[in-house]
Amino acid sequence: MSQIAKKQSLLPSKWEVTALIWVAYFLNQADRQVFNVVLPQIRDGLGLTDSDMGLIATAFNLFYAILVPLGGIIGDRYSRKWILTLCILFWSIATMFTGWATGLISLIILRSVATGGGEALFGPNYNALLSEYHTNTRSTAMSIVQTAYYIGIIASGFLAGKIADAWGWQYAFIVFGAIGVVHAIIMMIRLKDKRDVAAERAAKGKSNLLRDLVEGFTVIFRTPTAATVTIGFAGLIFVLTGYMTWMPTYLQEAPFNMTSADAGFHSMFYTHFAAFFGVLIAGKLSDWVGAKGKPAWRTAMQGLGLLVAAPCIYYMGHSTSLAVVFGALAIFGFARAFFDANTYVVLYDVIPAKFHSSSSGVMIMIGFGTGALAPYILGIIKESSGLSLGFTILAAIWVVCGLLMIAGGKLFYQRDILKLQQNEK
């Protein structure tokens, strides 16, 4: 058996890799949602204000956004297996220590510098590693992994609330952090890089991190489709960050007055349960339209998803009927999944493979840099006018982004694909 064949035989199957990354992404999203669910208890227990809590969430997203391009550049140069494994270990330990935070400064340090820094290296690399193993099944595999986002938020929303109600908010962080440490050890044993990392690093020659960072930005903004999906992604993350930070608190206060566990569950269950099915349908549909040679339909799916979801965001913040709120949450989740299923597929369709991690890093940086402002802005709006006005603004943002995605895909997508194919010949 040749060395290449022997190496290939030692690799895990593409679906085992999918499963390992699924669990890692589950823990990634669960870790973030724990803070949102126990936000009122942290606020009251440590004597903080709503704007203080918004500032903590903003600091997390801002620090994440600043570091995520570095994660993408490193992922294009070094082992994605070890980048993913070590960053899971790092953020999980930081999550455990969050349970011992004593005030605003320690929360900002542990949630932004430590937890946000660890997660920044995960974001640009998990889909890039997944794409090493999947070609014709790429959209399906990415959609399956995306379901971990929804299930992670639902599970953590309920479990973190239960743990906080029973033992205090500190233990919610300790439990979820400990689970992450265990999975990091499993990934160290089972996960493998498929590409020849050493050969790719040698091929880069004298390139440096700064040059790679500039190239990551350049390739995004000289490719109209990539720029369009990046702007749409920024709008997506702004709205989702604002909603996920403040929706549990919204349900815990008048007129609904839910407990932490109930608010954590209901604020996340309906939207993410519906999104679970929506993303699987959208992933299959995306692979189908790609095979039919109609890639612009992918951005149309994204745009229509945002347009359908926008009125639901409005009703979440204005209805006093729980049935209406829950229904709006479900439709919102199902529709936005059509954006989720296509984001990285669209980006990778028009960006050279050697820039997949770095371009993902740039897109995530812009998305989360924009989204970082949402918790703080909505916290200020909540103190002055109430969250209903905040939700109205979020709905308007998605209307604009939805129209942009439809127009951008129609004008640029097919042209950018052909340009990439010509350059690679």
C-alpha cells in the first residue's frame, strides 16, 4: 500500500467528521446562549444595569469580530484539526471560570477576551474542514451541522435556565464548560486533517499573516457576490444577536412574567425547532438548484427568507398574546434557515479554495463586528422606550438585507462563478 493510500485509509469518514463538528458547533452555540438565559440573574445578583449587560454581550461579539480574521488566516496555513480542538478546550475552560465572575470587569474579560477569543478561531475553520471531506454533499453536510446551532440553543436555553433556577447562574457556566472540555479530548483523538498542511504551508513561500489578511479582505470586496453575502450576513447577525440577547429577558418581564427556565425554553424552542427542519429542506434545495445550474436561486432563497421573517420579528415585540409570539418565532426560524443553509455555499462558490478560511474569517468579522452593537443598542432602547421599538428596527434591517440579496444574486452570482472557473483553468 502506498503512503498516500495508507494515509487516506486512516482518515475518518466524511460523516464521522460531520458528527464531530456537529457536537462542537452544538457546544459553541450552547456556550453563547447560557449567558443570554441567565442574564437577569447575573444582572440582579451582581447589581448591574441593562446597559451593563448589553455591554458585556457587545464586548464578546466585538472581540470575537476582531480576532476571527486571524483564525481564518491561521486555518489556511496550519492544521484545522488542532485549531478547532484547542479553541474548544480554551473557550470551555473560560466558560467554567465565568461561573466565578464577581463583577462587570471580570465578566467582560472572561466573556470577551477568553471565551470570545477561543470561539474566534472556531468560526472560520469548522466549515472549511467540513468542505475538505464533502464535495457533492457540501450543502447537505453544512445544513446538517447548522442544525447543531438550533438544537444547541434550544437545549442550553432550557437546561441553563433549569440549572440556574435550581443552583444559581454560576453552575450553568460550570456544567456547560466541563462538557466542552470532554468533547475537546474526543476530537484530539478522532479528528484528522484531510489536506496536506505542510505542503500547503510550503507552497505559500514567504507569505506572511499581514499579507494573508489583506488578501482575505481583497478577495471579498473584489468579488461582488461575496461582498453582497457579507453585507447580508452582517444584517443577519445584527438581528440575531439582538434577538437572542434580549428575547429571554423580554419573556421574563411584564406582561409575560416567565421563569428563567420557561423564558429560556420558549424564547428559543419554537424558532430553532422550525429552523431545524427549514435548514435541512433548504440544504437539499440548494444542492438541487446548484446541480441544475441556477446558482442565483441560492441568494434568492436567502433574500426571501429574510423578507418572510421580517414581519415575524415585529410581531414578537408587539403582541401580548403568547400564541402569536410563539407562532411568529416559529415562522421566523423556518424562514431565516434558508439564509443559513446557503451562506458558506455561496461564499465558496465564488472564492478560490485557498482563501476559504481567510475569506470566512473576514465575513464573520464584519458580521459580528456589526452584530456586536446590537445588544448594547437594544439595551439603551429598552431603558428609554422599551424592547418593542428595538424589535421594529430589527425587522426593518432584514427587509433591506433581503432585497439586497435578491438583487445582488441576480446581478453578480453567475458572472462571479464563471470568472472563478476561468481563473482556475
